[in-house]
Amino acid sequence: MDSDYNFYQSKLIQWVVKYSGGLIKDEKEAERVILIFIGGIVLFSIITIFTSGLIGKERIPERYKFDPNVPTKDIDKMPSMGP
């Protein structure tokens, strides 16, 4: 029955075992490696999505933020703090 089970093994798992250079020896290890890899990609994506809005935005200098003498139409023309 085990030989039939290997026949139905996922192509991805077979590929991981074949090209691991002997580091991954069976299906369970291949599944763990694939899950860790996918988890890393998901974590990286979440971090990238939530931090992408923080980088590259122009910031208004503190001295101009609450100055009632600065017209709001001129705020866009003010220099940014930059990285």
C-alpha cells in the first residue's frame, strides 16, 4: 500500500525532496518546509502591505502644522522633511 501512496504523492513534494540535496528525506519534512516557506511569504506580504504607507510620504514640518498664519492652500508647496 505504501508504494501506491507514493504514486499519489504531490508533484511539489516530490520536487522538494528531489532538489533538496538530501536535506529533506521524506514527505513530512517536505510538507513542513513548504508550510514554513508559505508562512514566510504571507508574513513578508503582510509586513510589506502595512508598512508601505509609511515610506515615501511627505511630511509637513511641525512648525507649519498648526500655524494659523499659513493658508491651507500653501501647505502642499512646503518642503518635506525627507528621509
